[in-house]
Amino acid sequence: MPLSIVILAAGQGKRMKSDLPKVLQPLAGQPMLSHVIATAKALRADAIHVVYGHGGEQVKQALASEPINWVLQAEQLGTGHAVAQAMPSIPDDHQVLILFGDVPCVRVPTLQQLVAAGAEGLGLLTVILADPSGYGRITRAGQQVRGIVEHKDASDAQRAIREVYAGIMAAPTSALKRWLARLRNDNAQREYYLTDIVAMAVADGVPVVTSAAHDETEVLGVNSAAQLADLERRLQRRRADALMDAGVRLADPARLDVRGVLECGSDVEIDIDCIFEGRVVLGDGVRIGAHCVIRNTTIGAGTEVLPHCDFTQAAIGERVQIGPFARLRPGADLGPEVHIGNFVEVKNSKLARGAKANHLAYLGDTTVGERVNYGAGSITANYDGANKHRTVLGNDVHVGSNCVLVAPLVVGDGATIGAGSVISKNAQPGQLTVARARQASLDGWQRPVKQKKT
């Protein structure tokens, strides 16, 4: 049966106390709604409809590239009313899966199981909670589902029920349209509850089946900053467990943040408090020290990254040593066996095999040959105030400490740049180039003395 997915994302989220719409609040580096849309796409639905309301234009703009149909709920009159806004766009021969923009951690297999269970009737996703406060309770006659009672309308006996409806359901479109048309708002909140259709399905003789979530994390919603923080740690622990199942060694799985996709080879080791953003690939035997932040970067096999490094859009080869306290900016491309040491910054530069910049240095817009030794305190002056210029260092170049290489500049193979030099003209291959003032000592010179206050 064709599948249409409706994602309810119109809520204001007052308890978040934020100008940012609730469904755009970040979870693992992405808006909550992005997680739900990614799950919907993984189900290969024929259409995805997002019902938006509060902060709608901001939501649409943030996710404009997604292949979805936007449906406006101008007034927030309950979940049943929200679903009804999307129904005119859904053919009667489809099955409808209803998701929520603030319930971002449900797994694809769980939803596939629900869709299959509800193929011939109404499927409800449920879970047993130790504290079911705030959730609609499943009421049964024996094993048969009779209805769902919202927490606000439940009696004390009903509130003692621990089996709750997770808010996610699957239903045939033709029946769902019929049930939605019969909803009434004669309840404490004066809203049209989607849950009321369960009793209608029972009355119509339509099978109502339940499918259980794997764990409560899958069905947890977010209504406050505290709940968002709790879900962040739950999601990160889920990702840490998956990495460890694949053989990655984590010093402490509770202190890891993956805010995107992290791909790891065999025998990878990651120390505490590391953050991975975007798409990061770690080759076999890579070791990442503590407190590193790595974004959209590929790191080759056997490379070691020492603590407190920060990488963005870098490409790092095999058996490289980096850090501690090194920064790689966009366009940093390190070949095999390169050494980048403490407080070295590399931007838009390519370093060939075996090049070294071990201390307190800057390489910007630079092409570095093989086996170059780049001295402590040296920089490439690549910006003239209006344009960037490139520096080229040939193979086996040695740059002494505290040099300034003023681009555009070419330093030939095997050249040596004397320490403390300011080089603004091309340096010839194999020669020593020095550019600094002659040293002099002044006889009789005295250091200034601070005058005593009178």
C-alpha cells in the first residue's frame, strides 16, 4: 500500500522559553524536525507532509531543501485538527503514518513494524513507562484496545495505567478522513484530540493493534530545555553504543558528542570530551586525544591527534601526528607522515609527505613540499589587505624560527631561510637566504629607569 507520512510540527513550545520554534531546537547538531524528516525519508514514503504553524516561515526557511509538502495549521486546535489539514493532499488508497516534530528519536525499524501491524486497520505505537505522566493511557477490555484517555481527562484509576500511547499511529486514509470529520472538542482543553479516533475505530469494527517501541527514548517528546538536554544525552549514548558495537574504543561513552555522521575504521580510539560535527571519517588505527573538535574532516589510517585540537574541512593523510592545540582550517590538506605541532594553524594549504611545522607557526595559502621543516614562530603573510596570495615552498626547504614569508613567494628546493628573516622576494634553490638588520651593540646605552613619584 502506498505510504504518506504526516509530521505534526505546529506547536509553539512555550516551555522552551525561546524565540526559536520548538521543532528547530538543536539536537545532536541538527534541528529536531530534521531528525524526524530523515527518518521519514528512510521509510521511502510516497509523500511527506509537514504541518506547521508557530514560527512557520522560519521553519520552512530552515528546511527549504527538504522534499516535503508544507501544510499550514493557522490555528492550533489540537492534534486531530492538525492532521485534518493535511488530509486533502493524501489519496484515499494510501496508508498514513503520523509522526511528531518534537519526537525525534524513533527508529526506522520500529516504524516499519508499526506500518506493517496497521496494514489492515489502525496501528498504535505504545510503550510501558515507569512514569507515564502527560501521556495518553491505553484502555483495554482484556487484550482488546478500547481507547486512549488523555492524561488531563483521565481518572485516578486510568492514570495508574503504565501502558501509554506514544502519539504515533498508522491508519488507512479513507477511514482516517471519516474519523477526523467526526471529532468533537468537548473536553477539558477544547481541542480536537487525534486519540479520540481509537474509540471510533473500535465502534466501526476496525482492528486496533498496538506495536511496542524498543525503549522509552524512542518516544520521548521535548517540551523544555531540560527535556532537550536529557534527550541529547540519550541520543549520544545510543550513538556511542553503536560505535562500540562496531569496535571503536571510547575512553568514556558518556563524554562523546556526534553531531552528524562519524565513520570509523578498525582499532580507532577516542578519548574523552571529543565533538564530531558534519561528516567525519577516521581511518584504521586513528587515535583522537581528549577535548578535540573535528568538523567535516577525513583522517587517514595510523594518524594520532593529540588533545585540544580543532579541525574544520580538513583532509589528513596516513601516519600524521598533530597537536596538541593545533588548528586546521578549511582547505588544510596534510599528506602522509606530516607533523603539525602545538599552536600551529594551517589554512588552505597543502603539505606534502614528511613536512613538519612543530611549534607556534602559521601556514596560510601555502604549498609545502616534501620533508620541509618550518620553524617555530614563522608565518606566511598571505593577505595584503585586499587579496590573498600564495607561498610555495619546494622540497627539503628549511625555514628558520621567527620568519615572515611575504606572499606571493617561491622558495626553491633545498633552500634555507635564516632565522628571523623577512622574505619578500623569491629564494633560490639550495641557497641560504637571510634578510634581517645587522646586529649591533651600543656602548654606553642604559635601560630607561622609572621615575619616582614626588
